[in-house]
Amino acid sequence: MNTKKLICIIILSAGFLFQAKSQNINWAKDGSSYFQNSGGEIVKITLPRGERTTIVSREKLYPANGSVSIGVKSFQLSEDGSKALIFTNSKKVWRYETRGDYWVIDIASGKLTKIGKDKPASSLMFAKFSPDGSKVAFVSEHNIYVEDLHTNVNKALTTDGTLRLINGTFDWVYEEEFNCRDGFRWSPDGKSIAYWQIDARKIRNFLMINNTDSIYSYNIPVEYPKVGQDPSACKIGVVDISSAQTKWLAVPGSEVQNYIPRMDWVPNSNNIVLQQLNREQNVSTVFLANTIANTISEVYKETDKAWIDAIDKFHWINNNKEFVLLTEKDAWAHLYRINIENKKVTLITNSNFDVIDLDLIDEANNLVYFSASPNNVTQKYLYKTKLDGKGKLEQVTPSVLPGRHSYSISPTGAFAFHNYQSSTIKPVSEWMNFKTNNPLTMAGSITNQVGNQTAVKNKVEFFKVTTEDGIELDGWMKKPENFDRTKKYPVVFYVYGEPASATALDTWGAGNTRLYPDMAKDGYIYISMDNRGAPVPKGKNWRKSIYKNIGQLNIRDQAMAAKKLLATHAFMDKDRVAVWGWSGGGSSTLNLLFQYPEIYKTGISIAPVANQLTYDNIYQERYMGTPFPTTDAYVAGSPVTHAKNLKGNLLLIHGTGDDNVHYQNAEMLINELVKYRKTFQLMSYPNRTHSINEGEGTSEHLALTFTKFLKENCPPGGR
């Protein structure tokens, strides 16, 4: 459930570096400069001195007879750097603004041309240059088009697209749970395009009701496959640019009972590589398709007793004969080399630790850089080892900076943008010479910035707690200001509890919440812990033990850890214990309040899944198994099953326009609470989505509601 968290192919050859995590920096190919949108202009910054060169000025972005410069939401440059493709007038599609208008500017002549000018305003999606920069392909209203930049004439490459037959992009659930949005890829030779086709015509609509924007209410339909319902059919087509004829890849298996979350061209070839996941998402197969011979073969297969995640990317090495894969096929999340010719599998990171992210492959020097934290799961650092699997683990990040680090490294590995934060250090960043691991300037260095920060007075305390079941949880605790250990203070637990997110990380903001910024000042102890199933680097067994156990195992871990803390800390008031969470955390809040009423006296649940059978099939079936032949695990883990046990104070909050966790969940829970005559408080936000932040005053009202209820039902201060 990607948004159950609170508010995811580069050509290689021998001697070149692969950079996998530079999405936030628009690096130039030379590896010594990058591009950015600066006040509506495209500028180039050259390192190490940071010289700025304006590539496209604002004055060049006035359309003919236009009085206003087009805004620059984002941009991309053609391979030769002679043209820029500018995205503007963007509109939101579910989570992100992926629909809008596109313009091409010839940088030398300044000629500005609108792409798809015959298409509806703000209807274009994912436009991108052909490899030679002579054309632009885009999606509009679920069809794929290509426009010749010499004639400015576009033609349809697909014509069968409808509201539910989707070419080149995805339906709601693929976008939400596989992070799939851009659904087409130019071939390396620019002669064809590979694309997804999603057939959602058999997916039933979930109808949301808008009661406020007109005198008569109206429905808002969302194609939404719930647990147990068949997914959309999915297939991969390759369309010839000149003829507009599509050939379909002969991917084995049912188009309905299998997913294809990843697909791309093998660089410098006519081959396509793709990942197929079965409906249960416990069998992952990588296929290699030859688009000329129209053949397809299996090159790698993996099975699991629980689930297998979608591949991040295919990272190519060895003249594109191998790709590097991050997978949990053994006891840890490790990096492997997969040879697509002889199918040889080679372990790269051979040790008992988890790889968190792949950051850089330096093939010329036989090195791979990745994020990990073998000694402290709340933190993250950059490491390196030998690409051939024969090296030792070496830490690159300076150990004098404990916390969480992330890097965006240039394609040549010359420079990097380094970010750092912890529970006591506000987020800071520096530009660095990656080859020497030194900041470009001492004035702009992280160490200098950290030294200038005001010291945090009331620090978050990190701890470990072992439950009576022998399970050790990591957590943080924020004590009240002017804490007096001779007094007893109310305790508020913040929970999430599901596999999509961790809460007890060493990040800035740990120990605080925007819904109640003065919690420590008013005299609360604030705690968060990560139970089994949380995506922290504790090994595969830790993360996957929650399989078919959401709503049970995670709830017991949290409750037993809370019980242990309350029993061993005299300054915690057992009579004033509250818990809160959002989305998956809202579900955990309900289950804790209902299943362990002797521990938790007050709960605030925001946008929870009250009945697991109402959520989407990809997320819920991934972690709970398909509901065939039985739904017993779903029922046992659903809050509605345990609502009759409510004894404490409950505030239920939900947006009626939530397309992710439907308001239906709130009403199902209300029915159960009413049935058993359980009193509670309800706050519904009309037409608000899962984030509950739309509309004037909404965020402020939510915070006031949260704070007022907590103060009244779990009074603050030491006693």
C-alpha cells in the first residue's frame, strides 16, 4: 500500500559507471555538471566551482502571440543536448501531476513548438524524445502518439485506447502498488516502442459519493480491484513507428493471473527484458524477448514462501550480458549478478547484512556502492564492495556522522550530492568530490553546517525492548520537557505496523508530529517502535514473518513491547496510554485498542482499513496471500472482527473522497460499534482523499481535532 505511508535503462559498456539513484539530480552525461529548473529557466551548473550557464532563458519561453511565459514543471534534454522538452500546465492523476502540456524548444534557434497541439489541454503524459531527438512520443487519453519534430505532425501508434483499455500508462492499482506510471519505452534504435496495455474493462467501479459540490449528489467511479477480484489483463506490445503495427510479446501464462510490473529494452539490442509476478506474487520470472525473431525465454526465476517485490531496475554490466539484481532470495537482501546468456547467478554482497539501495556500479574498478546499516537498523550509510563478489564490506560514509545518509552520484562517479539527517540534526546536504570523498568546499560541508546548528535540548532516546515472546523491537522515545522521573506521565504510541513503512528511524522529526507539535511541552511521553514485518534491515525472516499475519503478529509485537515498557518504567502512567496511526497505522491503532484494551485506553485512527477484504488485491494479496480457498486470515486480522471489545476512547477520522482506503471502511466499522453499543467519536472530512489535506483549513482542523481529543481523553502532564 504505497500511500498507506504518511505523507518510487541506462546504456552501459565496459569501463563505464552505472548510477541508479540520481532521480533528484538531472545529471549531464559528462558527470561533471547537472541541469535544473531555476525560476522558470533551464540552467546548467558545472562542478566543482558551481558555475551557472543559462541553457533556456525565461524570455525564450513565450509562445507566439503569447503574453505569459510557459511555466517549467520539469524538463528533459535530447541526447545531443540541442533540444529541451518542457512539461507544463500539469494536472494530478491520483497521487502525482503526470498529465499536462509539452513544448519543445530548439536551444540554438529558440524555436518553441507545442507538442500534440490538436489534443485536449493537459492531456499529454510521459512525453520523451526518440534516441536521435527527431521525434517525441507521448500518451493522450490512453493512446500512444509520435510527433515528427520536422513536420510537427503527430500520428497515432495505437487507436484502441478507451477509458478502460489503457495503452502506455496504467490503471489505479498498478500505479498505487507497483509504482507504475510511465508505460512505454523507446527502442535503442528509435524504430519502435514497447508498451504496456492494461485491460481494465472487467474491473468493477468503486463509487465514491460527492454530496457537497452540487445540490444533487453524484458518483465518482474508480476502477478498483478488491481482494479476491481478478486483476486487469496485462500484456506487452511492440509497435513499429513507421507502420503503427503492434506485435504482442508471447509472455507465458495468463494475462489476468500474472502481473508485469517491470519492462525495458536491453541496451543496444532488439531484446526486451521483463519481470512477471504470478497472482500470489511469490514467483518472479525474468523473461528475455527477441523482438525480431518474436521469441521469448526465461533467464531467471525465483520463488518464496511469502512474497517477492517488484524489481527496482535492471542494472546492466558486462556489455549488457548481465544485470545486477537486489533480491531477498536468501536470508538477506543481497546484490546478485544474473547472466542472461548462461543464466549464471553470482552473489555480490556475501555477508549477513541487508542491502537497502543500489547507488553506483563502477565496473571499470570492479566496485559496487550501496546503502546499508549492518550495525544499527535505524540508520543508513554508504558502503562499497567488489563487483565480482570477492570483496569485503567497506564503509564509505564517515562514521563520525551517525544517522541516515543518501547520495545522488554523477554518471561518471566524479561528484555526488550527499544528504544527511538524524533525530538531532536537521537535514543538511553537501556537494562532494566522490573520488576523494571530500566536500567541494569546507564552508558548504555537512560538518560545517552541523557545527552551526543549535543543539537539540530535548533529544529523542533510542532503545531496544524484548517482549515476553523473545522479540526485540527498536524504538524511539521523546520524554516531556522538564522531565521529572519521580512523576508519572501519559504515554502516546505512534504506530504503522505494516510492510510498507518503518516509523522508528533515526530521522529529523522523530519524536514529533505535525498534528500536535507541543506534545513534549505539554507533558506527554511519545514512543514509536517497529514490529516484525517493518521494512528495516533485520533480514528476510524479520520482514516476511508477517505474511498472512497482518492484524495479528504485528499487533502482538506492538502490544507486548508496550506492556514491557510500561512494566519497567515507573514514570509511565499505565492509566493514561494512547495510540494513534494513519492508514495502515490507523488499522493497527484499531486492532491494538480492540485486542488489548487492558493496555491502550485511548486511540486515534485516521483513514484505517477496517476490513482487509475491502482493500486492493495487489497490496493485500501480496502480504496476506490470495483469499482462496479461505478468508480466515483476513477476517482474523481485520479491526471489524474485534470491534466488540472496545473499552476505551476512540476517535475515528476518514475522508469520504478517499480513493485508496475507501470510506466504506469507516461505515463498516461504525456498524459494528453500533451493533455492540460502543460509543466513540467520528470526524468525517467531505471529499478529502487519503491525505486529508485538501480544502481551506483542513490540515489545521485535523490537528485541532487530534489535539483536543487526546487532551480530553488522555490528559497531559506529570502527576
